[in-house]
Amino acid sequence: MAKAVRQISRSLPNEQEEQSQAAAAIMKELADNQEAIISMIAIVKNLHEMGVLNMIKGLLEQRTDVGAIAIQQMNQPGMHNVIKNGMNAVKFLGAINPEQLANTLDGVNHGLQRASKSLENNEEPSMWQLGKSMRTPEARASLAVMMEFLQGMGQSFHQDKKESQ
């Protein structure tokens, strides 16, 4: 029969053993993540060459002065409007249907291209040509979209007046 264990001796690693274990763990992680670490070193090297790290270091060293200047700038009356306008712009962008915006911006892009070609060629259409171009399906579609846009914007203005009264 086996003897009963009456005393358990714990071996606590000393400071040197703990450091060697930590170094071994770090070396293992370095070996396991070699590509990521090499990429990170390349990024940091490029940031250093561009002077970005020096700027960040200086910013961190002078953080109290920079913070005070930032607060002074934000307390100016114009900045309150900038912040409010920024929030309204973000809210507006969140309300827009991405597909509708893409279609509209694509149309604006095509229109700008045609307008710039017309300006480059110094084309000045006669009144007859302008009237004739109003009959094309593209011009009529564009005018219809513009009219709907104007009517929708006008409805919003009337609603704002009714709500403020």
C-alpha cells in the first residue's frame, strides 16, 4: 500500500525564473506572429521617416497646452455652429437611401461631364435648339426630377413654418 501524502511542498519560481519564462512566452508569440510584427515594424519605420512619430511625441509631451488651445477653439461661437452642422449632416446622410443617392450622384456626374464638354467647345445653343432639346426624354426626365425635388423641398419649408407657429 502507498503511503499517505502529509506534506505538499510548493516550489515558487524565483524572479530570474519568472523573467526567463516571460521572455520565452514573448519569443513564442514573436515567432507565431512573425508576419504581423514585420508589417508593424515597416509601418512604424515609415511613420518615423515621415516625421509623424515626432509630431505625435511632441503632441503627447505638450498635451496640456494642446488641450487648452483645443478647448479655447471649441468655445468660440462659430465652433458651436460647426458642431451642430456636423451633427445635422451626419443625421442627413443617415436618412438618405444609398441607392437613390448613387443614382442622383451618377446623374450629376454625367451632367457635369456634358456641361464641361459644352464649355470646352464654346457651344452656345440658339433659343430654337434649347426649345428643341426640352423635348428629349433625357431633358424631360431631368426636369421632372428637379420639379419633384423643388416641390418636396417646398413641402418641408411649409411644414417648418406650421410647426414654428
